[in-house]
Amino acid sequence: MKSETGFDHKLYERFPTEGERPEGELEALEKVWCGPKGWGWFTAINNNYVGILFIGAAFLFFTLAGILALVMRTQLAVPDAGFVGVDTYNQLFTMHGTIMMFLFAVPMVEALAVLLLPQVLGARDLPFPRLGAYALWAYLVGGLIFFCSIFFSLAPDGGWFMYPPLTSKTYSPGINADFWLLGIGFIEISAIAGAIEIIVGVMRTRAPGMTLAKMPIFAWAMLIFAVMIIIAFPSVILATTLMELERLFDWPFFDAARGGDPLLWQHLFWFFGHPEVYIIFLPAAGAMSTMIPVIARHRLVGHPLVVMAMLATGFISFGVWSHHMFTTGMPTMSVGFFSAASMAVSLPAGVQVFAWIATMAAGKMRFNVPGLFILGGLLIFVMGGLTGVMVAMAPFDWVVHDTYFIVAHLHYVLIGGMVFPVFAAIYYWTPFAGRRRLSERTGKIAFWLMFTGMHVTFLPMHLTGLMGMPRRVFTYLPDRGLDLVNLISTVGAFLFALGVLAVIIDLVRNFRPATEGNAGNVFDSPGLEWLPSGLYSTRSIPVVKSLYPLWDNPELMREVKEGRYFLPGTATGERETLITSPLNAEPQYVARMPTPSPWHFWGAIFTAVFFMLLVPSAYGPAAVAGVIAVVCLMGWAWKLDEPMSAETVDVGAGIRLPTYGVGSTSHGWWAMTILLFVAGVVAAMSMFSYVFLWSRRPDTWIDPPAMWSLIVVVGGYVLSIALMLGARKVVRLDRPRMAMIATGMVVLAWAAMAAAWRIDWVTWSGAGLDPTRSGQGATVFSFIGWQGFYVIVCALMTLYVVMRWLRGRVSPARPTSYDVITLFFVFVAAQAGLAALLTRLFPGVVL
Amino acid sequence: MKRWGYILGGLIVWTVHFLGVYVIASIADVVADDGHPLSRAAVGVFTLACLIVAGGLTVVAARRWRRGGGEMGFENAIAATGGAISAISILWQGLPAVVG
């Protein structure tokens, strides 16, 4: 195989090494990776701790949202029940859907990745452990505050997709909607942080030799999941921001009377919302593809096809969003395209299902608890998929849209495609994370209760929907034929809940978290996560030669434990992991892993508090919380890019690797690039919104400011880019005063950017554009406002650069900080320049 | 990036096709009506072009897959089957302009 980086693959033949390992090598590794003590537990960043906490938090939200569902089903058990009133019921279904989708489903699969991925990949930890811990605490604290809103009757009540105009200030004057908008906003930040970590982890920290062909299917699933998040989630971030701007400042993005359009919300929301369900499904499918070969004792049939199917699902799922909008009066041809794509997306899903069935048929399936949940989930998912193809046909959807048929469909696909696989995964991977496996007896009882309860609840709902019962109604009239079906569904819901309770009891009785001395490889699985491990993951990082390493090399466990592969101790004297190349996983350098610190923890707490304080318009305290959050993030950043004790180190078998990555080799550069991709999608969706609103009401568009302002604005941004690129070159020169010159150039770059931004704002205001009067005003000033946020972030980065220079931490040998900040500056300036060109040239000059 | 481009080639063509037909129909809806014969013809021609590209990628990748396995065998398999699924989806997605 041709080398990707120039690394000589013959060096792999030096492993496994022979001979005694140096005395104290393992002890040094254990010391450097030792766990936190006492209150330090809150600042833990090791994936073994963070992953368990994350899964626990997601399970907590699942249970809470499930309780809300039981309350709803109690209300609907009989007609005209008075168990809860209409306002409470509205909050119940909104919170149930929101918590399940945002606080359980995505975080749960992200949590599985946090817990499992490093060990699955043969890495010591995820590449940015503090970022993962930050994501956890922001999500947990913010999610709990969000959930508590229901106890004060302040929970959002507009449905989990919060359509305007119902959720506009006119029809939702209270702060309920703001809880949703601001709450979801920061939860998305948490999800995106996790996605960045997963992408960089999968692409850059795989064990040497783990080429794409040998990458475990779970890693493929998580990679595709994370890439989908960075494309889909920016859309909902933009939508929630625009809605909040409308509610706060009366900017009419979604107000048809003033040039906005409620359909803009639907497009933005569903561009996120449909991929969201595949974002939820794919990791669970990856888990299924991992567990089925083990339970059936046969390698996965059609492994490359399953990978292709996941990739195809990821792509095609972005082309179906408007099937949620078939009844809005879209042009017929567009309806046709979305209908066709919605049917096409079932093809790759079918490939996966058939691969699973073929694997089970070729092997010998065992009906242990994971096996039962897998089979049950498969059946339920296929049933849900069938009704999915039915509703992909627009005329059928016109009949059943917003009825209980859709409720039935979505619960079948989500419970079958995600909940059951996750419960299978809990039973399968508990021996990895705990001292004991869970009880087979209790697990089987739980499965049958959940499986039966699920069908009893949701199968009748197909009929309920076809009989005309709409979604989200808090009651129904007697003698409409809806009494018995609803009562049956309610009984089913409680059966299902008993099953979940059985699992909770099993966890309480049997799960004891273990970072060392876990229950072992009880299912005889082939994956690297089952190697003997501690807080440092495995004693040494193996060379991967197979897709099923533990099956193909029975000696691997012993060899790894004896330290016969890469990094058998700590080469740098600190926490570290190997950074490898993206395609062939060739070792490139050794990256420092951070140690626990309080910055990310307090940063997360105050980030969550900042967003939540904005809800009741407590701007003063919110500002204080925001400043503290920023200080914490700066404190965290200050610890980055510190010098290592040696330029190269021996990573095993006499192979030496550098301790620093430069340019696009650096994993930090990758993280920033992915973050900017997210920002780019937000920008692209903003530009779509601008064009969309123009197409609805071109009569409301006014002329842009004079052309000279465009030249000055774009010129300012170009100057900013030139100065930053120049600074990046200057900092690499090993001459006196280069650090000072580079720092000065960064300051000037920021000044040029800020001036261009200010001129942009002033000239639009001078042209008479009012953000409260038209879609044009709202979108143009949202561009300017968003840009202002970036200008502030760039100011903080400039301050960081100046402080590093003052403390003598700028060095030509360590330019990564400059590289990463330059990327950000260039993006911000380019984005602003493009926005200025769009808003001043379209439609006027272009059309 | 080249290797990723090869692996995902068919799916990228699908993406271009989907965006293209959506934009064509949206522009037609603004300028005239989405079912206008010119709009249908444009979708038809665009669909044919994308089918040829996706089909071509599939054939090339399938031939390479048949020639040998190993590391590239995996990538050839994904490129070929991804191209095939994309071609089917492109054809299906183009049909509304013909039969609608």
C-alpha cells in the first residue's frame, strides 16, 4: 500500500516487540493518567468518566420525557378527561418531543461515542477531552434548567418544532417560547462541540494500521453522524436566532404581513429536522452492525455495502426535508422531487437491514438480552420504515399529515431504530464500563414488557390517525370511535414504562462503574475496546491488521497488556496520544492530552446560566454570567499550545515521532476548520433566507447604499485578510522582533475588520433600511449583527495573541495558535465580504 | 481529498442533481410556473447528464473492484455501490418532471 505521509510501513514489522519492558514504565503511565479525587471529580475529563456521566444524563432525560408521555396518555385514556388542562397539555407534548429529540436522542449517541470511541479506535482519549467535558456540563446544567420550566408552567408550548406564527410574540407573548429558543441554542453548541471532537477523533487518532478498510463500523457510523451534525445543526441555530430576534426586536423574518414568511422557519427547521432523525438512527445502526456479528457469531455480511449504505443515508437524508411540508402549498414539481427522494432514502436503509438479516442467517443468533433488543428493534424499525414510504407519497401524506398516523410512524422508526438498539448497547457494553454485567433475567423481562408495550401503544395509533384524530389535541369527544383505541394505547404506554423501570432497577442493582477491572469480554467480541484497559485506555496502542482484531489475533490481548506496541509508557512524561493520518492511519506525531482543570467546568456552567438568564430578560446578570464564561474559556485557551520537553520522542520499537503538528497536520487546525465549516453553513443558510424572502416579496426591497460603500467595506475585509496571512508568515521567521511585528499585524487586521463592519452598518442605516419594516431589513441587519458577534470574538482572539506575545509565548517553532486564529479571521472577513456583495448586488445588479 | 472524492463520487453527483432540480423548479416557480415545459425539459436534460456521470463512475469503480481486493478493494466497492444507488436515486428523482 502506498504511504500517505512518507511513513515506512515496514516499521510495523518491529511489533510486537520482545524483551522485558523497563521497570516503572507502567507505573509512570498510571500516575500520569490517574483519576480525580474528591471534588476534583467534577473537573474530570477522561472519557471513561465523562462518557458514563453523559450516558447517565441522557438516560435521565429519557426517563423524564417518558414520564411526561405517561401523563399525556393518562389524559387521553378516556374522552373529555380532566387530568390536565389544555395549557399544561400543550407544554407536555412540546417538552416530551423536545427533550426526547434534543436532550436524549442525540446526546445519548454522542455519549456512547465519548465512552467507546477512544478504545474502539485504539486511542488514549478523545482529541479534545476538555471540550467533551464542557459539552457534557453545559448540556446537563442547561437541560435541567430547561426541564424545570414545566414546574412553573413556563415550558414551551408550541410543539417540538415551534412553528410561527403560533410562536411569535403575538400568539405566544410569554417567555415559554424563549425557553425553547435559547435552551435549544446552547444545546446545539454542545452537540457541535461533540461532533468536532468525534470527527477529529475518528480521522486523526486511530491506531496505526487502522486504514479506512479496517475502521470499525461503529467508527464509520459516528463519523457520518458527526459530519451530518455539522451540516444540519447550523440551520436550527440560525432559525432559533432569527426567531429570537423577531420576538425580541420585532424583526419580521417570519411575519408575512411585513415581508417575512412563516415557511422560512419550516425550511430552516426541517433542513435540520429531517437529517436529525438519521443523525439519531445512524449511530444506533452502527451499534447494531457491531453487535450482530458478535451475537450471531459471524462476520458482518456485506461490510463495504453497509458502510456505503450509511454514507448514502447521510447524503440522501439532506434531500428530503420538505416532505414535512407537503401540505403547505409548495410547487407541485418540488413536491414530486422531495417525494422521490423520500422514497430513495429507504434504499440504503434496506441494504443495512438485509445485511443484518443475512449475518444472522449465516451465523447462529443467540437470544440473550442484546440479541432480543436487536431483533425487536429490527422488526419495529422495518414496520416504521414501511409507513415511512407510505407517507413519502404526497397524496397519502395529505390525508394523514398531523394525525396520529404520523405519531405512530415516528415512534416506530425512532424506538425501533434508536431506543431498542441503545438498550441492546447498554446490555452489551455494560461489561466494558462496569464490574459486572447486567442481569439476563431482568433484561428479558424488560425487553418483553417494552416490546409488547410498544406495539400496544403505537400500533393502534395508525388506526387512530386514519380515523381522523389530529396530533397534539388534549382530548377528544366520546362516541367518535376513538375511545377504545386511545385506552389501548394508554395501557401500552404503561406496559412500556414498566419495562424501562425494570432496566433502571437492573442498572441500580448491578451497574458499578469501573475504569479498571471491568467485567471483561463476556460476549467474545473482536473489537479493540475489549482489550484490557485502564484510565489510559490500553497499555500500548496496537498495530491494527484486521477488521476483527481480537478474533484474528488471539495473542493481541496479551501483547498489548505487556506493552509490546506503540506508546507502552509515557514518552513525554505527560498524558499523550498518537495522531495518525486520516486515510491510512500512519503515525504522524504525539499530541499532548490535557489534565483536568476547572476552566472548562465553570465555563460550561456559566455558558448555560448565561443563556437561561436571557430567557426572563435578566440582561444584567446574564451579562455577568457571559463575561465569567468568556474568562473561563480564555483561561482554558491559555493552557493551549505550550512547549513540550522534547522535539521528538521514542514511541516504541525505536520509532521517533515529533511532539508537535504544524499547519494542516495539526489536529487543532482540523478542529478550527470543522468549526468554520459550521459557521459557513450558518452563513449559507442566512444567504438562502435572504434570497428566499426576496423571492416572496420583491416589492418590499429598497435600493442598497451607494457603490463606494461596497468598495470600502470589501476593501477593508480584504486588507484584514492580507494582514492576517502576512502575520502568519512573519511569525514563522526566526529573526528578532518578528513576534512583535506579527502581533502588530494581527491588531491592525482586527482594526480593519472592525472598521469595515462599522461602515457596513452605518451605510445601511443611512440608506433608510429599517430592520423592523421588511424581510430585507431583518435579514441585512441580522447579517450585520451576526458579523458583529464575530468581530467581538476576533477582538478576544487579538487580545489572546497580544497576551501571548507579552508573556514570550510566540515562537516560530510553534505557530499553530497563529495558524488557527488566521483561519478564523480569514473566514470571518471573507464571510462578511460575501454578505456585503450579496446584499448590495442582489437583486439590483444581478437581476 | 482525491480519495474521498472517488469514494463519494456518486453521492456527490446525487447532491448536485438534487440541488439542481430544486433550484430549476424554484426559479421556474418564481418566473413562470414550476410545471412549465422549459423547466421540465431542463430537469430532464440535467437528470440525463447526472445519470451519465453517476453511471460512468459506477462502471469505472466496478471494473477496478473486479480487478482486485486489498485496501483499494474496499474503496472501489463503496465507490461502485454508492454510484449505483445514486444513479437509481437520480433517475427516480428526475421522474416527476417526466410523469408529473
